[in-house]
Amino acid sequence: MSVLTKDIIERAFWTALQAFVAVYAVGGVGGSAAAKAGAIAAVAAGISVIKGALASKIGNPDSASSVPSI
């Protein structure tokens, strides 16, 4: 597995976790809230994957960061 792939997976995982916790904390506790939080977390992770793939074309090709390597 390439460094870029690992980077994108890690960023997507943490984005999903952060989104889930944020939405769940604000949305309250309950079956519906948990399902909505999970769906929002999945969408956020998907957006993170797309951003990481696109950023590798802009910045360092071995990183999901859009900041060019120095």
C-alpha cells in the first residue's frame, strides 16, 4: 500500500470520527440521531477521500496535503 493511500485512509478515518462525534453530541442521543450521525460521518469521510486524491495532484504527490513540499 502506498504512502499516499495510507495517508488518505488515515485522514478519512479521523474525519469520519470527528464528524460522528460532533453531530452525535449536538444532535442528542437516540436511534435516529446515531443513524444520522453515521450517515453524515460517512459523507464527510467520502469528501475527505476525494479531497486527498485531488490534493495529491496539487501538492506533494505522496501526500494527501494540498501544501507543496518544501
